[in-house]
Amino acid sequence: MKIAHISDTHITSGEAYKGYAFDLIANEVNTLDYDMVIHTGDVTNEGLREEYERASYELKKIQKPLIVVPGNHDARNVGYELFEKYIGPLNGVYEKDDLVIIWVDSTIPDLSDGRIGGYKFHWLKERLEEYSHKKFKIVASHHHLVPLPDTGRERNVLFNAGDVLDLLLKHDVNLYICGHKHVPNIYKVEGLVVANAGCTSCRKTRKGDVNSYNIIKIKEDGKISVSIKRVTGDITRREFKIKKQRIFVPKKRRLLRIVQMSESNVSDRVYFRERVLKNAIKAINEKYKPDLVIHCGDMVDVGTERYYAKAYEFWEKIKPEKIIVPGHNDITYLGYDLFKEYFGEPKILEMENFAFIPIISAQYETPIGVVGRIGQKILRKHLQEHEEKFRAVIMHHNIIPIPKSREIGFLEDGGNVLKILTDEKANLVLTGHGGNTLGIKVEETPIINAGSISWELHRNPFGNSFNLIDIYEDMIAAFEIQATWGSRKLLGIWKIKTKVPWA
């Protein structure tokens, strides 16, 4: 099957709409061998009746079966009701042979942000269970799931993107398609391909880009290809093979063991579980015996002298080599100076064939993080300088949305940072924001988020925990360790595919 994926037409009577670009793409779709078209939202510019009337006329130019998903612009001015009148259902299912396409409305009236929550989340879950027997499963919505490059300040990802991503992965969805940010982009997240379409006929492109659409080909041999085709004729194509989940067993020697922790939030408040932290440190020293302990921020609850002095006592009890980056709590009040006084400036740590690269993302008095344009250049430079080594990047703020956490763009330039990490093929990324654990691979880069080790106000059903990461010559294995009882849960096992100079 061959699908044309268009998005963000922004049909209106004003200058925002480029009718000639829409006609060009519509004619191409009609002429070539496409089986169907999926439009992932922002059909109109303001959700007004006259726009819907024109959009209904314009969409009839497409002479192939058409699925249309509502976007945030379509939901403006109670436009979601007009959408059903002029365009079609807000949510639905299309099935043919071994393929199912499920589309779901992610809009929130009069907001640019998105959400697939409550009843819609349960509806999506039920549909995925109902059609679990299908070989090819596509979910279409308007809002993006993971941060995108070249979008300015990262925002408007689904509020519950972490939960939706987790749901799609658990149900073996092959492809998630969306629009929204006017940036064409393709990522592979574990076994899921995430394809963002650029804008088909809107003047608002990013970085001087041109209008475009995506070409999706689903092949009988289990391969999916996604191509970005611009109106200039340029095509960027990627092909993916659907693979069954497998458990790898390490066959080669272990090179390094890491303990990763975050959000100890040392204080004298009732939410700080001092005994849990003590027990965890004892187990780390005596049972797990790692080569390196990494703390991904929020060592203290607030940046006061008393809390830092107390935290330093705990930190000194950890016997192995240690490295820490500040979290947003650490640099409140006097914390910016106190962190350097007690723990020093984070510096690159080299251990034989490993390079651990700390990146500062915390800002004063806000949970919102930023690496910044200069910081991004520094990150890329460090990754390139140490390309002959195993490169682990350490930061506080999460890059991939965390389950059971409301995602509001905590790393405001997360899209550009993620692009650098995947472009440079970082071997491992360790983060620690959001109060819950996550292990996920984007392209060739495993990204692991630590939950809270000793703070009661977390979002982790497993409880307070830390992560145990074993790096072998042929794979990386990550486990979550319950900080009180020591029970273990697998976060991920990722095979190292290429021959690595650092092994």
C-alpha cells in the first residue's frame, strides 16, 4: 500500500494559505499510484465556517480515499463541531487486509497544546487491543510525540505524550504519523517509526524550508518506507523492517557497571526518605559494586547551606567514582554557588575507553530547562572529540516524554538536543527529571531516565529506585532497582550493532 501523508494545509482566504502548493500536491497524488491520503490536521487556519466551506471544496480535489484528522487550528472557535459537519468524524478506524489505521483527535479547544487523555485514551487502547491481530498498525493524530528539531522553543507536544508513547510501544504499533510543527522529520523509537509531516500549503515553514508531504509505502515483506518529498522535487527516504521483540543475552565480557540515580532531594522535610537513601547507598557499595555512580540532578530539595551540607555527607559515603550534574532544585536560592562549592563544576570524566559528558540544563527558579545554542555547539563538539570512545551524555532534564507525567516541554530546546544526540550517535544518554523511570532507544541511542531515589513525591508505581546499567562489548542492559527492597525490573536491553573502537 502507498499512502500520501499531508498535513497543515491551513486553508483560509488570507495569505497564510498557498493554494498553488495544495493544487500541485493534490494533482501529483491523483496522478501517481497512491492508494489513499491521510491528512493529519490543521485543515483550516482559524476553524471558521467560511474556511471549512472552502476546505470542503479544496479537499474534493483529492480523488483518492481520504482520512482527515483534526488539528488545533481546526478546533478554534468551536471549529471541532464544524469539522464533523464539513470534513468527517474526529476519531475513527480504517482497515484493509493486514492493515489498520486508527486516527484520534488530540486537540484541546482554543489551545495549541494537545492531549489524548481520559475517554480518548481508553478508546485508543481498546481499538489497539481489538485490532492487535493486524500485521501493520498505524496511529494518526495531529500533535507530535517526541521533540522535533528546528521548531524554536519546544512546546505543544501531547500533555500525556509519555503515556501515549508507552501505549503504542506495548501494542506493537508500527507507525505514528502527525503534523503540527511544520517540520518534516522521521525517527525510529524502539520498533515504532514516528513520522512528522511538514506543511502542505501554509506559508509558515521553518528555516526557509518549502512545502512538502510524506510518502509511506507498506510492503508485503514487512518493510515500511517513509519519504519526505518537497515541492522542489527533493526526496529524503528511509526504510524500516518490522522486527519482532527479542531478548538478547550478553555473550561478551562486561566492560563497565553504572549506577544511575536522581531526585534524592535531601532536606529535613517529611517527603525526604532518609532511611531509603541510606539503604540504597549501602546496597550500592556492598552488593552492586559499580565502577561509576551518576546522579542526574536534584540532589537537594532547595539550595540552602544546611541541605547541601547534609547531602554532601551522603555523597561522600558512596565509594566508587562519582559524577553529578545539577537539577533545577539544586540551583534555587544560593544553590548555584553552593553546588560548585560542595560538588565542583561538572567536567568530562574519562575512564579508559569511556567518556562521560555532563551537560547543564537547569535554570534559576524554574523546572523548565535549556541547553541553549552555545550549549548545543559544545555538546556536538564534545561528542565529535570523543568519537573513538563510548560516549555517555549526562543531564538532568528528560528529552523523551516520561509516562505518568504531564509533559509541558521541560527541556525547551529538546528537539535540537535530541537531533544532535542521534546525529552524532551518542552511545548512551542518562537523564533524571520527571519522577519516573524510562528506558527507550531513539535511532541508535539508548536514553535512560532515573526515577526518584528517596523523595516521596514521585510518579513511579515501582517506588523509590535507582538504575543499574551494565555495558558489555555487544550490548547494554539496564535494570531498575527498588531502593527499599532491592527487587529488580528490566528497563531495556539494546544490542550494539556495529564494531566499536572502544570495546
